[in-house]
Amino acid sequence: MTKRLLSVEDLQVSFATRDGENQAVRGVSFHIDAGETVGIVGESGSGKSVTAKAIMSLIMPPGRITAGNIEFRGERLTGLSEKEWRSLRGNRIAMVFQDPMTSLNPVKKIGQQLTEVIRRHRGLNKEAAVAEAARMLLQVGIQNPEQRLKQYPHEFSGGMRQRVMIAMALSCQPELLIADEPTTALDATIQAQILDLFKELKENSDTAIALITHDLGVVAQVCTRVIVMYGGLIMEEGTVEDIFYRPRHPYTEGLLRSIPKRGGGSRERLIPIEGTPPDLLDPPPGCPFMERCPHAFARCSERPPVVELTPGHRSMCWLVESVQNQTAVHAEGGDSGE
């Protein structure tokens, strides 16, 4: 039986600015089950990282969660005290951030930072914590871990700092790992090692992974489901097969057309998505993709419904809704032969 790990319902997050309220997340609902890897994709500014930080209760002023509910193992997270969060964050729920240099303390050695997490949440003594920290560094591909534990963050390359953050996040064997662009700063070889690490984690434990990325190739390799975000909303959600082979939202189709194809030997020009994302200080009342969509029509000025195409595959698009209605009418009317 599938275990529901995380549930997000109608999440809305805004940031107060001099020019008004930036509505970064405008009503996002999804779930993550134990042991699965969910990819969250979309352009910069679509609300992916803000959603992740809201789950971790890391939205700082002038940002605030204006509506919605987040539950972890059936426990409501919105409303927990900071003391309760300290026992949960980094332990049962861990996160790898985009910029490892700002996440690591520059005046503390790597060993101090890794062992602090391990000792606090796992209760190991100093010697055991150091041994575990060295093991975790080796696991993410950092050689000579005993020596590396004695060094400061500035003595590491950007890619190595990112691997330290991944080691720190995995050191307490979290139930949910949120990874925000975890392979962006890594070269191809190390990226492959990290993706293999995520695959092992998925195969050998019930740890769920929420993988935020721009790289659809990474999603195809490690994810089981995909959430496509744009303009602070979820445009489409489905299995990897649904999204890559049966996309039903024009934005998803645009993302897929804009990535290079492997193999075949032919040279094809990439097709970019024309235009720019919507201004979330004054978001459109209808579909946020309307101004860039080649299929847009008058009704797109209204917010489309979320249509379930097949179990687990849903899309927020008037085109899909129209097709579903026509299919339902034909099914009811049948083929009379007249």
C-alpha cells in the first residue's frame, strides 16, 4: 500500500515589494509518496524554489504564506513552532539548496558543519560522527575525506561544495529530500555520480526525493513523476511517460521542443518558447501561458480548470477541457450511423 508522505493543498506565497505584492505561488496542490522521486520543472520564476522553501518553512519576510495547507505524514506543518521545526528540518525533511557557498558557514570547517548535524539528530558521539561524516563525503565522491573534513568551504570548488551539501542532507537518512538544482554546478562525471546516488537512495530506502531542475534529461533519468510549473501554478502533472511521450499542455510541449535531441545524426534547430513569463506583481486572471501560447483563444482569459486525463495525469488547459467534453458527448451519444 502506498504511503502518502507529503500533501500540499492550495499553497499561496507572496512577497511584499515597493511596487506591490509579488504572487510567487498562486494555488499549488500536489502530493509525494514514500520512496518516489518527483521532478518539479519550469522556467526561472515559475515558483519551484519558493514552493520548496514553503514546505521547509523557510519563507522569510517580506515573504509569507497567504493560504494553503502542508501536511507531512498527516501532521500539519503550517503552524509548527520553530522548536518543532528544528527537530524536523535537516532530520526527517532535508534540503539541498542551489548555492552551496551561501549555505555553508565560511568560518567553520567542513567537519564541524557535517558532524554538528549528525550529532544533533542521530545522537552519535564525536568519534562516531567524524567517521560517519567521512563516510558520507566518500559516498558523494570526495576523496581523502579525513583531510577534507579539516578544510574550510573556500578550499573546495563549487562542485565539491555542492557535494558536501548533498552529504549533509543525506547524513540523517531523511524521509523526504528536497533537492533544488543539485547538479547545476557539477561537471558531467560528478553529475552522473550524484544521479546514481539518488537512484541508489530510491532503490534501497523509502526516502522520497523532490528534484527541482531545469534539466529534463535529469528528470528522465531519475524521476517517476513530473510536475510542470509556470507563473506560480501547476500546468501539468503526470508520470515521466505521460510528460515526455503524451504531453497535453502547450507549455509542456514547448519545454520539450526546446531541448536538444540525442542520436539520429541529424542537425535540428531548437525551437524556443517565444515571449517572456508573466509579471506576478499583476498576474493574468486566466491561463498564465496565454500570451505565449500558439493555441490561445478567447476563453484562455479565464482560469482553466484542472482536468484529469488518466489517473495521475492532469493538465490545466481549456483545450484539454474542450476535448474531454467532446469525447464525453460522443461517448454518451454513441454512433447511431445516421
